[in-house]
Amino acid sequence: MDRMVAWEYALLVRRYQGQGRNFHVSFVWYGPDGSRTDITAYGDTAIAHLNRAGRDGWELVSAAEDVNNIQGSTEVHRYHLKRPLP
């Protein structure tokens, strides 16, 4: 009998805030256990963080972007990931 695959999910959020040369980019990892970890120090691009997650077995499921340029510039990118439970 085939066994159904069970998944766990996580979320990587990239936040860009600022204008011109005054900007800040941060990355936060929301783990499957409900934890929230600032992982900004591990890299300065989403690709670096996604590749690191991929090495840990995570697969990108979807991505979404919110942009608000009314008062300065704010971008929030959400990367939804999954991996099979052991």
C-alpha cells in the first residue's frame, strides 16, 4: 500500500524598507514549529536564503509580493516552502 506523504511548511519573508541609499533589507524565517528567526546575517539576497533552505530539503511552493510606494518604499516578499516529514 502506498503511504501518503505528510508535509511541514515554513515561510521566508524578505522586507525592504527605505528610499534611495537609506534602505534596510531583512529576512525572517518562520519555522514549522512556530518559531520566528531573523536570518538576515546569512545572506543579502533571497536566492542565497532559498538555496540554503533547499540544501535542508525545503522546496519553494509559492511566492507573493506586496509593494507600497506611497510613503517611501516598502516591499514584502513571502516565500512559502514545504518538505516531507521524516
